[in-house]
Amino acid sequence: MILWTLRHTKPHNPHNYCYGRADFEVAPSFDAEFPPALEALKPCRASHLFSSPLKRCKTLADKVSDHLSLPIETKDALIEIHFGSWEMQELTKVPRDEMNAWRQNWRGYRFPGGESFHDVDKRVLQFLDSCMGLKEMLWVTHAGVIAVLHHAVCGVPDSDFVEGRFPYAMVTRFEIEKNSNGKYEGHFDTLYGGIQQPPLNV
């Protein structure tokens, strides 16, 4: 299976709030941000275009749909992690004990009232299972979802927290298969490095 992923462009988040499920519109710079990603998708021969339902993905998926002449299928499985009580807070306002607990267990920590990155792994891999009959597809989605493919499919260790390093509009091409034990294996190439986001100040 060939799986293309496209991370959303910059969200309109002028107060720099923590966001996962928070449904921001795209930033005013959107029209300048998406064309290089579409250019990187020229070799894509996907038969299906799946998108997170959040606005920052759906707006970009509309451009991809026009570019590739594919209808959009929105999937809740491709939504970003739910940061629970951290949503729409400044990271500096998050209780220090909660922040320290996250630092000690980047992917396993469950955010109060929300998910852990391991929870995201489970729902994304379940969706991937449902797609295994497809030869090539494209997901317009979020950093936390793309990271599942790095960690749970391509073998990046949990200690290497890639979620916080993915640029906006990044285009990645994955080749994925299941081995004889039914475990996913894969490798990836980044075809467009995207727009760097500010580092997490945690």
C-alpha cells in the first residue's frame, strides 16, 4: 500500500493556544501556503482522498480534491488528539504537575479529560486496517495522526517524539505492508518539508 499524508497548513491561532480538537480556521496566509504541497503531490495516484473533518484539514482537502479530481471522504479516525482540559489554554497556564507528567511520558500520558498518543495509535491503526485493500490513498490530517505511521508502522521509538516537529503542509509518502505475523512495517520519504512551526515551549 502507498499512503500519502498531508498535514494541514497554519491554523488561525493568534493567541497561541494549545489545540487538538479545537476547530480553528486556516490562517490568513493559507493561499500562499498550500500550492507547494499540491506541487509535491503531482506523482500521487491515489484512488481515495480521506480527510479529518476539522476545518484546517477540510479547507486544504478541498484544494487537493480539485487538484486530483477526487471526492473527499471525511473520517473521524483522522482527527487530531484530544488534549482534554489543555484545549484552548496557553501552555504556560497548564498545571506544572501535569506538564511534568507529560514530559516524562510523551506518548503514553493521557491528557486530563482527553486522549493519549497511544489512544490515537489505536484508532488510526484500526482505520488503516479498513483500508488495506487499497493500493494508494491520501490522508489530509494532523501531526498526531501522521506520527502514528512513524511510530507504530515505521518503527520510530516512542522516545523520539516526532509529533512536535512536523511542519505545516508537510507531504510524506509511506509504503506500508503487513508481515507474516500481521504486524505493520513501512518506510517513508518526505517530499515537501513544509512550513516550520515554532518549537513547543514545554
